[in-house]
Amino acid sequence: MSNLPNSLNDVSSDNLRANCDECFGLCCIALSFSASEGFPTDKKAGEPCINLKSNYRCGIHESLGKRGLKGCIAFECFGAGQKVSQISFDGQDWRKSPDSANRMFKVFIIMMKLHELLWYLTETLTLPPAQSILGELRSKLEETERLTYLKPDSLLELDVGAHQASVNTLLLKVSELVRYEARNKQKVRSGQKTRKTIGRGADLIGTDLRKMDLRGANLRGAYLIAADLSGVDLGGTDFIGADFRDANLRGADLSKSIFLTQAQLNAAKGDSRTKVPPLLKQPAHWHSTNGIH
């Protein structure tokens, strides 16, 4: 196994971003998806997408925006595809090794969950408020990294749910530390934006949130579909699992928000003024005249 990274920059650039050149198109066959969710068609798990080419690349990748395929645009495997293709199965091609295909597809789904946890855990190491539990975080990161190198049969026997729960306990501690600091830094002024407690999993579909003070808010699992967050300061806000489909992030400041992923940004609407965390990128379709707006 390679040495564990010392920073989120090392992990995300090398291990936790999709590298389609090193993957056998696993996201286009292992997963089920539907046209209603912004994919090309309804498809069962284990059935290749109609646009998957013989070289495992997408035949319509350059026109996803024009076609309105928001599901494809937003998808991110956190680098699980190349890990399964090149390490778990030693570069075996599921087309040339059909006997291992179903195992590969199931392992890919497990690996995606583990790699998403790696993304969050590695981010925690960069957050100053979390330094008080740094030892616990490093230990859990190393444990999770080791699990990703298990042999396929061992991965299939892994109780992923139990591991996710143990990681989430730590992520909740980090969230509380970060959000507490963010709230304490707020200055109380007359005319200040309204501060309202929002519970995790809140239904904020289509809500205008521009007049709310969301710094240090807990928006875990929140439904932010088509919500208006334009120009809002979201420093210290926890976004783990939040649904950003068509959320308006134009001019918003997410540079210091936590537990945000590229997939969430890809699903939202933003512009050149939108500030994103250092290790995430403004999606290309935010600036494209032919993309999804």
C-alpha cells in the first residue's frame, strides 16, 4: 500500500477524483439509473449504458449539457472506479473476464462509499477547529484507507454500514467544532440577516435563503433543490449529504463551508463570482453557453 497522504490536496488529486482513463466505465454499468433523474435512459444495475463505448468512455460526454443529462454531469465516484479497476481487480477487464463482472460491480458500489468517507476524513485534517481530535481522525482515516485495499471477497463481506456509522460519529464532532467557531465569529449588528435554526434534513426546496444568516448552520441532508442561496456567506456550514440540484449559488461564498463535494457543485447553478473550497472546482457548465443553467 502507498503511504497515506498528509493533506487533502494530495488525496483528492491523486486518489479521490475520478480518473476515467484508468477505469472500465464502472459507473456506466454497475449502477442503476433512470431518465427522470437526468440520465440517458432507464437502466438496471449490471446493464451497460447505451452510450458506453468499447473503450469504456462515454460516447456523448461532450454534449451532456445540451442534452440536459444532469445526473451524468453531477456524478462523482471519488476515485473508486480506478481503485477497483486497477487495484482490487488487477486491471482485469469485465468484458474480457465476465466471470468476475458481477463481483466487480458490487465491489465498486462498496468502494464508492469508502472513498467518499476518505474524502470527508481527509478534509477534517485541514480544519483548525478539529485539531483537538486529530489523533482520532488520523486513526479512522488510516483504518478506512486499509479497508479499500482488501481483496474483493473481503470487501463484499465488509459491514460498510457499521463503518460509516463509526466515521459519522467523528464527522459530527468535527461539524460541531467548526460550526461553533463560525457562529462565535459572527458580529451582532442591527439589520443583521435573520438567524434561524434549521434542522438536518430540512425541506428547503425552492426557498429564498438570501436573507438568512447561514454561517455555521447545520444543513446536513437538507433538500436545497432550486433554493436561492445567491450571494450568501456559507462559512462553516455543514453540507454533508445536502441535495443541491438546481440550487442558485451565484455569487455565494462556500470557500469555508465543510463536507461539500464536487458532485454537489456539479448539480447546482453558479457563476464566476461563486467562491468554492480550494480543492473543488467551479463546474465548466457554470460558464458554458451550451451547458445546463
